[in-house]
Amino acid sequence: MAITAAVASFAGSAIGAVGAYQQQQAAAASARNQANYQAAISRNNAIIAQQNAADVRDRGAAAESEHRSRIGQTKGAAKAVQAAQGFLVDDSEDSTNVMMLADIAAAGELDVLRMRDDTEREARRAEIQGSNFTAEAGLMDLKSASVQGGSLLASAASVAGGAGSAYKIYRG
């Protein structure tokens, strides 16, 4: 009877150790899969952030071009008004009319430079966000690589402990 109890105790320990090992392996695989999934999401977000930066720059260039066109229209309208009032519009460089047109052009160009600065600032934010997503993907890759499953040594120790218990039962 002692032998049967000892064998049963040892078998229970062995089965428990195998079950625990398999459970640890499944948990590790799940953690690796989750980390890989998060890394893939971060890589996709990094791509989207780079696309956003390119889109910001494209929209900024279009806005600059449109604003320069409006500056030209404003200068043309001012010239037409000056001509209608009898002023010489292509007078010397130091004439009031020419200076006014130069002021319109300078103010418009200042607006364009502000627009460009705002565009670059927004694009830079998107690029930084993309870099952060890329770094996050790298961290998730490291996490995935570092996840370990159940240790065979720990399972063997559990079986050995069960063997010790079985021996104690056998020796009575």
C-alpha cells in the first residue's frame, strides 16, 4: 500500500509539473504574441505619422502658393486703383506708389514665412510622434524577445520534490 501511495504521489507531482510547464509556455506565447501585436501597431502608427508629416508639408506648400497668388492679385488691384486715380504706377523706385506695392509684397512674404514656419512645426511634431512610435515598436520587440516560458529545470525540481515526498511515504 505504501508503494502505491508513493507511486501515486510521484505521478501526481510529475503530472502537475508537466501541466505547470505547459501553462507557463502558453502564457509566455501569449505574452510574446501580444508584444508582437503591439509592435506591429506601433510600426503602423509610425508610418501614418510620417504620412501625416508629408501631408502637412503638401498642404503648407499649397497654402503658400495660394497666398502668393492673392498677394499678386492685391498688388494688381492696388496698381489699378492708383492708375485710375491718375498716378504713375511704374514710376521711380522711391515713389510712394512703388513703395506701397513693395510694402504689400513684403507684408505678404512675411505671411508666407509665418505659414511655412507653422507648417514645419506641425510636420516636425508628426515626425517626432513617428519616431516615438518607432521606439515603442522596438521596445515591444525587445519585450517579445525577452519573454520566457516555463523552465524545464523548475519542472524537474517539482518532480524531484514529488519524488522526495513519495520516498517519505514509502519509507513511512
